[in-house]
Amino acid sequence: MGTPGIDFPGVGVGLVILRDRKILLYKRIRAPEAGHWSIVGGKVDHMEPAEQAARREAEEETGLSIGRINLLGPAEVISTTDEQHWVSLLYIASEFDGEPQLTEPEKLSDFGWFGRSDLPQPLSAFATAAMQRLNADEFL
């Protein structure tokens, strides 16, 4: 099964976008984790630096212009339900221009800004991993 065109494990990126101590989350339509709320991100293309992929994916999915980003760390998700295995680098950004939009309605159905105490459910494994890496005092 898996995703067409991807040999697993896949190499991905995720970007935590912060504003006013809240994180931007989108609700996924497609596997992995369809119906879950997640940070933005996706697949790293061949010969594309991971940081550049994180910025590209975030800009494609949100319509924002992303400024400086910093590495949060790695995350791995193995989904037996979706038959997918992803190893991803997670990044964080709080510098961006614009307002988020639903630019890929075939992939994402809704979005919002959420604080640590009001995270929507179900939360994706990558969003959960990102939250674990964030220092509550420094970010959220």
C-alpha cells in the first residue's frame, strides 16, 4: 500500500509555526493520520536540503512567507494502519508574513491557532513529537 512514489522509510520535515504563544495546526485529509491535527510539513525531495523543504512545504500549505527557522530535532512515525514509515526533521518558526489559508484543500480541511492547553484532538504523532520538544517556558 503506502504512498505512490515513496519508498519507505520516507524522509520528511515538519514546521512548528508560532504566533502569540500558539501553534498553527491543520487537519489532515490524507494518510498518514487522516483526520488528525498536525503541524505543516511533507516529503524532502531528492537533493533538497531539509531546512529548505520545511520552508517550501509550509509556504505551499499555509500561503505564509516563512522567515528564519530553527531545528527542533528528529521524529519518527511508524503507522501500521497506513503502512507508512517516516523519519522527519522538525523545525520551528515564529517569523513569517501573511495570514494562514487553506491553500491545499485536497490535503487539509481546517486550521487554527492553538495553545498548549487547548490542543485539538486527535493530534498527529508529528505534532505530539513537536510539542514534546518545545520548552513550555520558552515557546508555549
